[in-house]
Amino acid sequence: MLFTRRLMLVFVLLLASLAITTALAAQESEPPHWTYEGEEGPDHWGELDAAYEMCALGLEQSPIDLTDAEAFDLVGVQTNYQPSALTIFNNGHTVQVNYDAGSTLVVNGVTYELAQFHFHTPSEHMIDGVAFPMEVHFVHRSADGDLAVIGVMLVEGEADNEAFAPVFAALPSEAGDPSTIAGVTIDASAMLPAEQLFYTYRGSLTTPPCYEGVRWIVMTTPVELSAAQIEAFHALFELNARPVQLINERDLLVDSVPGN
Ligand SMILES: [Zn+2]
């Protein structure tokens, strides 16, 4: 009997040490938790982990207030988006839609492929000091791994936005892995504003690790969602926007000629 008890104790201790080892391993491999408010909020991202130091030290961070832009005739920004299956998930910070391969953005002769889009509320960028109810980010990656992001402001209009309707109808309330909704097709080309004038500047990811070298293209014209669509997102996320950062020495350009 005593022997059995001792054996049990050894077994329990073994299990406990295994659990601790597993917990430590998880801590080492997973990036630290971060939030949009409080102790792990944007003001502290740079202190949470060495890998996040650009969030505090970077001089070319995003978002920014899009103001005092220099007017330019910007040629060579072209989207060629194809329809995609709806593959959607809640990553704990936002709702993200992973886009099927084959949709491209060409900027200054460099081709980027649309990888995913996701949402922020309120908008992360401001235009002349004004924030909008939401902002959608279309994230593109080049063959070399460079990123270009198209930002579109989302405002409240009268009717449901049909292009976004399948997405807002499928918002996952719990964080989890991507899942593809059977029989649903989306088309990112219908999600962009008809008038495609835009601001452009060099910036960063707006979430840790805040990597720089991101080409930002933010449309000057917002797109409308219904109040119900905005509310559906607010039911999951009340605030998931990084505050605006200093522009520092960067150029901010605005396309002044429609139709290019
Ligand atoms: Zn974003």
C-alpha cells in the first residue's frame, strides 16, 4: 500500500514537472500577449518583448493622421482582384479573411498578392484629424516578402453593403482557426470605393511586432456599411485601433488626378 502511494506521488510529481516544462516551452515559443488598452496596450507594446521594440523605437510607424499631403499625379497603382472563397477567423485582435491566391496589386512596377483583409474600429488612420467608425486593411505581399496595404475608411450609410455582407454575416464570435464557409464567394474588387484617389506613405504594421517597410495606400473616399453591419463588428470588438503615430521625416503624397 505504502509502495503504491509512493509510486503515485512520483507519478504526480512527474506530471507536474512535465506541465511546468510544457508551460515554459509555450512561453518561449509564443509571442507575448498584447491588447489595445491598459498594461499591455499600445503605449507598452515596445516593452512587452524584444521582438516588439520597433513599436517603441521605430520612426516610420503606422497609422498616422493623413494631413498636409503633397498633391501628386501618382501613376502605377493597379488592383486586379478575383473572386475568392470566404475563409474567415477571429484571431483575438480582429476578424480576418484569408484571400485565395491570384489577386494582385501592382505598385511602381512591383506585384503584390492579396493575402488577407481585416478590420479595425475606430479607423486607425485619420484624415485631417478625423477618425471614422471602421477601417478595412487589404494586406498584400510581394514575392520578396514586402508588404503593401490598402486602407479603406468605413462609414455608416443607409443600406447593407452587399460586397461585405457575406463577411458580416459570418463573423466568428470566438477566437479560433480559419474556416471556409461552404458555397460563399466574395469579391474584394467590389469592396473598394468607386473613386480611387489615395494617400500613400511608407509605414509599418499597426500591430506588434510593428515591422516597418510597409507601403501604405489609403483611399481618400470612404465606403458605406449599414449601422447593423458596424454593430455586428462592435459586438465582437469595441476598440482595436492603434493611435496615430508621428510622421517624422516621411513624405505623405495624395493622388490628385483620378483615373490613373
Ligand atoms: Zn490592420
